[in-house]
Amino acid sequence: MIESHMHRLVQMENSGLINMIVDEKYEDLGRMYYLFRRVSNGLVLIRDVMTSYIRDTGKQLLTDPERLKDPVDFVQHLLDLKDKYDKIITSAFRNDKTFQNALNSSFEYFINLNSRSPEFISLFVDDKLRKGLRGVTEEDVELLLDKVMMLFRYLQEKDVFEKYYKQHLAKRLLSGKSVSDDAERSLIVKLKTECGYQFTSKLEGMFTDMKTSQDTMQGFHASHGSDIGDGPMLSVQVLTTGSWPTQPITTCKLPAEILGICEKFRNYYLGTHTGRRLSWQTNMGTADLKATFGKGQKHELNVSTYQMCVLMLFNDADRLSYKEIEQVTEIPTFDLKRCLQSLACVKGKNVLRKEPMSKDIVDTDTFLFNDKYTSKFFKVKIGTVAAQRESEPENQETRQRVEEDRKPQIEAAIVRIMKARRVLDHNNIVAEVTKQLQSRFLPNPVVIKKRIESLIEREFLERDKGDRKLYRYLA
Amino acid sequence: MMRRSACASKKTGQPNSTNPISCSPSDLFRTASSKASSKEMERIDNLFYSFANRSSGMIDPEGIESLCSDMEVDHTDVRILMLAWKMKAEKQGYFNLEEWRRGLKALRVDTVSKLRKALPELEKEVRRPSNFVDFYSYSFCYCLTEEKQKSIDIESICQLLDLVLGSQFRAQVDYFIEYLKIQSDYKVINLDQWMGFFRFCNEISFPDLSNYDPDLAWPLVLDNFVEWMQAKQS
């Protein structure tokens, strides 16, 4: 009896299945489930309609540029959606496993429609770990992290997530901006459980470096404490190359006032760690400057290393041209312009004045110390902002680096497989490689083919002389 | 210098006579032919030195050019490449004595005019299916001039394809050359891709490409070529 009306019931304009889902009519949904269960394709129908609805709305969300403007908001929306459907399945569909699976596959489908999803999920986590989780109970923190892990599991490109996560984590650690060390570590453990030791070993390396640096600083202060006296207080984090995201080497001349203590530290460190090389990462540091303005107002400015270099110049001069600043600091042009913009063109943070007062920084600008600066806060933060979504060109660059990183991984998988199998046909290699790498990313079959050809060229593999579909491993 | 058969006569006082043991007619024949062959070898060697560079002791590109002009064959003619193949010459643009001897002996020639006359026969031999694959792969390797070089630039590949396969597979070569020049995925072609194209010409119906199966292990450059052809045709 139900069978003949099944489709009509489901499709009904204002009270059909979809409306029930949207309006969260759990009772109605529960009743529908109960009834349709008695009919041979009843549940399949409900499931299919629900699945295609979820996929469509998910797809819309993932491709809507408005929605994608705020990554944190976007991911929150995803989590809310997941919660909503989970609730429907638990309360109305009796936790039916097939419905759970359909939900999972739908989410997996549309989350990967947008190549920025991994970045956005990392930005969401970054936001939470910076401030979002402040004051939240440990239990609720765990709950949120578990939900994030669920989204993470849907990602096809987990290696892209890893890249962004590393970048964002580095920023958090170095700026000391993490809300909870425990929360950070808890997430790492979850990632490790999900993806294995390799995935998280570098991330853990970053934590280790932070801890080791603390110990190093203690040792340094203990041995040099008396020397410092009035001078600047130095705090150094020594980062092991390889664990941290790669940074380009940038030029920058540190102000004379701190060169002394920097040298002292360098000698101290190299004295206890022979055979190592240290290089100052001037594009990653921060400084707290005590500033006194025109009417004697004192403020503490939290700035980046670059900003410090620029501001210190104004101890000896009231006005400086762009060219002069560039010459003395040796900061690269793009960074210098961004730096000066943040010091002179942002309301509430304009400790410098610019002539002319235009919005952009040009070579002919002149900068003056703004003794009329005021702020109701004693401590003013002018340093570089928290992690933000990448600009298009930055995103392209990261994409390229990810693609480059994937090539050796694919090759290693091919070699492993061929070493074990000795002889294998093309389609099977592609299938095996895909299986081996699926926990990190979904390899493109064309790229796999290219890597095979590269391995043939380098004489790791050869084509079988008889059967053209086969490849042979060359010992 | 003559080698006396030891049994010709028991002439005493011959300071250069060899073992005085009995001999047979075949020995006589062998002697005669080795006499002839040593004469031939001499002529071959002399011919070599007439083209060779004094100081390097090898025939260099200049020498090859004059050889070609003597034979009235252009030095870019495929038959010169075939000659190099016959000689198993290793270095493009150069023949050494060993290679020269090998080639000319196999062709049974010892003068320029005989060499010229032997070219049609040589071409027939090379084009025999059993030999052509070998010649085809040889021609690629012959163009690798640097020590660790494994690939050849697109421009040279196009010329080589035309030279080596142009007469046999005109259509395929023309289209493939056109494709190679406009694509940007590959700046060089390696041996695997080179051989792949030959197999393609032999096995795949052209220009319909109806029996091309992209799931098989064809080199990627050919997958892309086929895609391009199909797009052109639709």
C-alpha cells in the first residue's frame, strides 16, 4: 500500500522528505522511516533522496564565493551541517548504519570539490586554538577537536592540510599565541592516531624545539644575566631546519642596540653545540619596544623584527626617506613596503607619519616619527596579523610545492610495489599506488604515468619486451 | 709480400719461408683469399686515411662531407645514417678506423664508387623489418652527443623523425611533428618515447586511431598526441 505512494510522499512540495529535513521534523522523519522500512525499497528511496539533497546543498556551499570569504565561518557551517544530519540519523533514523555511510560519502564528495578545503579547515583550527577555545572546558575542547578530525578524515588531500597546519602552527608557537598547549598536543595525538607517526613527527619536532629553546634561554640567562643590565632582553627560539616550514633567507640588518646581545647568544649556543649553523630568521621574530611620544605618553609596542629595525632608526632621526630606510635596514622591498604601511597607514597604529599622506608606499615617500600618536591602550600590537587565508598567488605557490612534494612519494610507492611484484601491468600499478597513498592524497593517474616514465628513463623499470602492458623491475 | 706455400718446392736458402709442412688445396685457396683480403683491407685503410683528419686519426664532419660529395649524396641523407649504422659508429659526425673497416668490409667495398653503388642494397637491408627496429633505435642513440645525455630536444627529434620514418609513415610523422611543436609538456624526448612512437606507427590505425587504448602503457606523450588528434578531428 505504501509502495505506490512512496514516491509521492517523499516528493511532496511543502511537506516532502526534504522539507522535513530542512525543518528538522524529527517525529515526522521517524514515522516515515518506520513506515518505509516495511517496504522493500523504502529506505533506499529515503536514503537516495536525502543523499542527493545533501550533495547538492553541500556543493552549493562549497562553490559559493560569498560563503568562502570567511574560512572560519565556512568550516563552522560545515560542522553545523554535520551535526544536523547526525541528529536526524540518531533521532529519526535509528542510527541506521547505511544512512551514516551515505552521509559520510556525501560529505566526502562535496568537501573535496573545493581545493581550498584543507587550508580552510586548518584556518578554523588556528582560530580556535588562538582564541576560540579560550575559557572552554577540556571536555568541550575534545569534542570540538573530534569533530574537526571528522572533517579531516573526509579530506582527499591530507598532505595539503599538513602543509597549512604546519605553517599555522609555526606562527602560533612563535608568537606564543596558543590558547592551550594541551589542546594543541591533543590534536597532534589525534592526527597521529589517524595518519601515523610520519605525519606528525615534524609537528612534534616543532614542539620539542620550543621546549628546548626555553631550556637554552634559561642556561643563557644564567650565564650572562649579569652582563645584560640595562640592555635589551633577548629571547631566542632555535628552530631545527626541516621540522619547521621552509623560509626564504632574507636580508635584514639588525639595529646596533641589539647586535651585541645577539652575538653573545650566538657564541653561547655554538659554544655548547659544535658543528651547527645558526641563521637569524628576521622575517619571523617579534619585539616589544618602549616608546615615548610627544606629550610624554608612554606605550609598549609589540612589533615584528622588521618593524623594530625601522622604528629604531627614528631614535637618531626625526624624518627619514624611504630610500634611506631601505638602504640602512636592507629589508626586501615587498616586505619593507608592507612593514611601513602597517606603521604609518593604519588607524590607531600609526606611530609613524607619512608624507605625502597617500594610501600606498612609494620610493619617494618620507616618514616621520608621529609624536602626536595616542592610544587608550598602554600595550599596542602592531605586529603582523594572525594566519590568514592565502592570496591567489600564494595559494598557487603552495599548490605547486605540494605537487612537487608528491612526485617523490609517488615514485617511492611505485618502486616499493615493483620491487615486491617484479612484473606488473599499468592499470594495476596505478591502482596499487593509489591505495598506498590514499591516506595522504589522491594521486593523479597522469602524474603516476609520468613518474613511471621517469623511472624508466632512470633505469629503475623497463617495459616488457613481449607484453606491452607490463613493466618490469630492474634490480 | 708473398707467402710461399711451403710445399711448392724445397728450395733451400729461402730466408723467409715458413713451416715446411704439407699443405692442401684449401690451404692454397685460403692463402689466395687472405691475400686478396689483405689487399682489400689495405685499400680500405688507404681510403680511410684519404678522408681522415691528420691529427686526430679519425674521419671528422669535414671528412664525412667530402666523402658525401664524392659519393654525390647529401650528408643529411638518411643513407649516411644507414652507413653509420652498418659501421656501428659510436660518435655522431665521426668514423674511426675500426668502424670504417667494419662497415666497408661488411658491404664488401673498398672504393668510393663501389660504396656509392652499395647504398641502394644497404637501404634495402636496413628497411627489412628485422633490421629496421635496430636501425630506428640506433638513430636515436647516435644523436646523443653528451656523455650522460638521455634525451634529444624537440627540434632535432622532429628532423630525425622525418629523416628516419618520413618515407614509411608520412601522415603519422607529419601530425606528430606538428603536435610536438605546439605542445609544451615536453622539451625533450627520450628513448622510451622514441621507441613508443615507432610501435604506435606500426600498431595503431591512422588517422582514425580506432584501436588506440589509452589504458595501455603507451608513453604519456602519445596519450596526449592522440587526445589532440581526436580534438582536431571532431
